[in-house]
Amino acid sequence: MASELSNETAARLQAAGLRATRPRLAVTEALRSMGGHRTADEVHAYLIKHGIAVTRTSVYNSLVALADLGVVLRADVGPGAAVYEVADSWHHHFVCGQCGRVSDVDCLVGAKPCLTPGEDVGQVDEAQVIFRGTCRQCLRRQPGRP
């Protein structure tokens, strides 16, 4: 399974004119194995823990290249580091202001860009929506809530 994913990622990188380097493949497989929304530092720590010697700079550079290509999604969820995940489908994010949990929210349009600016600003490749509020779990823990 991991080699199939590496082959798929390598093909996507090469089709975009990028080399399928060991760090790029390792970062993609780490994100897939870890699941969820992960910072570059979390990905780096995971790789080191699993005996894959990759510099922190290589992880950051790989995440930028992979996000620009669309292999991973990057979300700026507020103060602190951006989070990344494998881009299996285009979606948005919900950030809970109480517990900090980041959840996926389906895009109603299903493809990017799903929003357009009100004026001609040039070619829009992507528009991110970050929903902020209180997640269901935190709402249930509030006094007086069913």
C-alpha cells in the first residue's frame, strides 16, 4: 500500500515538473499515516521517531511544494503554525475556539476555487474558508446544555 501511494505521489510530482525526492515522498506518507491536521514540526518529529533522517528545513520545503501542487492541503487555522493533511478531496475547515480541534467541512461546490472575488483580481486557484466557533463536543460540555 505505501509503495502504491509513493508511486502515485511520485507520478503527480513528476507530472508537475518536480522531482520525487525522498523527503517529499516521506512527508506525504507520514501525513497519510498520522492522519488529521498536522504541523510541519509534528511531521518532522514523526519521521525522526520512525528512523527517517530528514531535516526540519526539508520537511518545511517539502510541505510547501506538496501544497502548491495540491498533493497536501494547507490550512492557516489561526495563531500558530499552519496545518497540513493529505489532499484526498477539496474541503474547508472548522476550528473550535475552546478546544482548538480542527475538523473537515465539506465544500458545497466540491472543487476549488469554490468562491470567487467580487472583482477581477486575476486567476484564482484556491479560496479557503475557515469556520470558527464551538464544536459539538464543547457545546455538550457547557452547563445547561442537553
